[in-house]
Amino acid sequence: MADDIETRTLTTVAWRFIPFLIVSYFVAYLDRVNVGFAKLTMDADLKLSETAFGFGAGVFFLAYFLFEVPSNIILDKVGARRWIARIMFSWGVISGAMAFIPEISQATDQNDCR
């Protein structure tokens, strides 16, 4: 009897969490890939040096660090489920929308990105 309840519980939990984890992984992957594409196009278009790109990445990290505290305060008021879902949905939409930027979506090889 106990083994049956345990099996059903694990099956139910797996069916609820695995799709969410797959979507979360996909959105995280899109975000990481977009940073790489941004570096390629910014280097070519803006003639950024490695130092300038590193400085920009540092400023991004500083902004991320400063906004993390207010984000956690809102998370406490709204609830983790809604806040994390909102963050995941927002970043997923933004990352997915990057595919529709003409200069990026029409590039067929590396020569088009330079």
C-alpha cells in the first residue's frame, strides 16, 4: 500500500515538474545564446574592444545586482510562484522576440554578422 502511494506521488510530481523544468531550461538557453549573438554583432557594428565589452558586461552585472533586492521584496509580497513565472515568461518573450530582428534573423552565415 505504501509503495503504491509513493509511486503515484512521484509520478504526479514528475508530470508537474518536468515540463516546467524543460521550459525553464529552454528559456535559460535562449538567454545565454542571445548574449553570444549580441557580442558578435556589437563587436562588428560598434567596433567594441574586448575591454569595452567587458565593461558593458560589468555594468549589466551591477544593474542586475542592484535590482535583485527590490525584486526579492516584490517576490515576498506577490509570492514565488507568480513572480518567478512572470520573470520566466517576460524573459522568454523577449528572448524569443530577438529572432524577429531582421539583421539577426536574415544572417545566414558568419560573414553576414560581421
